[in-house]
Amino acid sequence: MDLLNIYDNMQKEAALTSENREKVEILAKYASLAEELLNDKYGDDYNEGDVTKLASYLIDNDIAVHEAQEKVAEYVEAGTVMARAFINEVNG
């Protein structure tokens, strides 16, 4: 292998490592939030499975909210385009 290929492979590995670190940080934040919520509600009466399950629910909820926000933004944009077309038609 020549040095350029070795360098390219190192760059790809570094990018994957960075991406994986970001994913782990995000998951750790969800786990921390889940643990905090469980601790507030149940004190010490929960286990690691409960934390994992709640963190998973929190992630799923955030994904659903994000998707809903994207749909609303698309509808607003479509409505704006149709309103402008209607105004142009009326004024034209």
C-alpha cells in the first residue's frame, strides 16, 4: 500500500471514530436524563434496564417530535407558496 492510501484510510478511521464519539455522547446524555428522571420519581428504586428503556423512549419521542416539526414546516412552506400563487392570480 502506498502512503496516500494509508493516509486516506487513517482519515476515514478518524472520521468514524469522531462520529462514534458523538453518538456515544448523545446516548450518554439521554441515559443521564433518564437516570435523573427515574431518580426524581422513584429514588433508588430502579435498575439499569429501566434507565435503558426510558432513554430509548426519550430518543423515540424526540425523533417523532422532530419528524412532526419537519412536516409542519413543509406544510407551512407549501401553504405560503399556494397563498402567493393565489395572490398573484387575483392581482394579475
